[in-house]
Amino acid sequence: MSPAPNSIEKEENMSDLETDNKFKQILSTIPKKKGSGKADFYQYEGFWYPFFHIPGILLAQEHFKPQPNQVILSSFPKCGTTWLKALAFAIMTRSCESEPTNLLLTRLSHDCVPFIEFQISSSQPKLSLDVPLVSTHIPYTSLPESIINSGCKIVYICRDPKDVFASLWTFQSQMTTRAGLPINENIEDTLEFFCEGITTAGPFWDHVLGYWRASLESPEKILFIKFEDLKNETEYWIKKLAQFIGYPFSLEEEDKGMVQKIKNLCDFENMSSLEVNKNGVMTLAFEIKKDEVNTLEFKNSTFFRKGEVGDWKNHLTQAMATQLNQITEQKLSSYGLTWNV
């Protein structure tokens, strides 16, 4: 027998109240530090976040329930998330009889593949998930238990930290004032915060290591991709990605050039030249508590910088690069994870 509607509403209100109380309690007890631009960062479960990220993470941990065939695209910010989303979405929505999905021609890939901690984190998702594809910047150890305990696949993309920082720095510098985030124009200070881990979802190295180790333990569940490999062997990784998420290409599709079509559709030059990505605006919704939602706006163009490997050389001094290389060597090399770029 199904519960009465008012019973369901009461349960949802109690759940929202519990999450709100948990958020207030966490904020009053967890470490807090000033980060880039003198913004406040809070350390939750070993990782640092701006204030507005934490409620969404809590709501995702409490409420998100993946579909049986769900695919989670995960990444540290500025590691190729926009590209991975486009590729995975195009793979899932392709048709052998037609050109790859037209939605990517009119919508930013972030709008096609929502973040679980932003747009769909609440107990009442506001987006239709006809395509079983969502994304997150949440570290592996903080993922909702519903994801860890499910059979859904996780695809993680990472990148040379020097390029991550260069991309983060330029992204930060281009953010609209409507985002309400302070911007620090001193790259040296920003690098120090990054190296200390005081950046969104940081430390970078702990974020990467969590997914790397999980992928070694469960390769059938977690596909670990380096941005550099995806860039150098795009068609190979498109096919590998399709196979992993359960949408393999048939021989007929390969003969008809479907892999190449998806590669061309999602190519940086093509995506960055689309009207929606040149002039559109992306809005992220952060549900602070029930019926109280804050939003951040970003110009879509800020998600299309260069899409290159090694552009850090145009932004970092050799001393900065050496500093990042040394931390990477110290934190990751013993686990077999390196970047030869």
C-alpha cells in the first residue's frame, strides 16, 4: 500500500530539515581557511570547497539514487570535463542512420550532462534524465554510497597538474562578476593555494589518487582516462569509452565513419565555434536548503580556452612548473601515475 501524499511530503520535509541541520552543524565544526581571492574555503571529508558547494554535496550524498545503467563522469575541475561530457553524450545518443546528436549543437555539454551536486542534488530533481549520464567533481571517497554500492560505471578524466592550474587560473580570471566570486590576480599566490590544496575539490593530487586507486581495484567499474591520451589517440579512446559504458560501436557504424563523426562533432574547434558556446550562459543552481536556491552564472565561452596539451608553458615560470612536478612526483609516482609532458 502506497503512503498518502501528505505522508510523502512530511517525509521529504523531515529529510530536508535533517540535511539543513547537518549542513549547519558541519559548517560550525569543520576547518576554514582563506583561499585564492580571499574567498573562504571549508574542508569537508578531507577536501576543500567554497561555501556554496557543500550543501549540494550533502544533498547528493543523502538523496542521489543512480539508475541501474547510470554512468558517472567524474573529474577534478579543469581536467577536460566539458570535452568528456560531449563525447559521452554523443556516444549515448547517436543513431546509425543519422549524424551524431544535434543537441550538442544548441546546448553546452554541461547542460546536457548535469552535475549531481548542483542541478540534480535535491530530493526532487528538476531535470529530465532520459540519458543515463551525470557528472560530478566530488572526490571518490565522498561519492554518495548509492553510487559506490551500485553497478553503475564511473569514468574519470585527469590531466597534467601544470595544465590544470593554467586552465584554472585563466578560468578564474574570466569568470563573470555575476558569479559573485572574488578573483585574485596574483598567479604566484594562487599557485601556493593550489599546492596547499585550498582550491575547489582540492587537493588535486588526493582527488586524482582516490579515483586512480579505485580504478586499479575495480577496472570493470571505473575507467581512468588521461586528457593527454585522449588528445593523442582520440578515436581509440572514443571506442574504448563507448565499449566501457555499454554503447559499443558496431562494425557497420565504424565502416560508416561514426567514430570520426563523433570526434569531429566534439572537436574543440567545432564546439568552441558554435553560437551557444560563444554567446550562451551556463547557470548552476546550489540548493542551500529547501526552497532556497542560489545560482552562479558563467559565460559558456569560459569553458573553451585552448584544449591543448602543454599550454602551461605560456603561463607558468619554470620554477612554478618545477614546484608542481615535485609535488606530483612525491604524491603519485609511487602509485605508478606520472605525466611525461
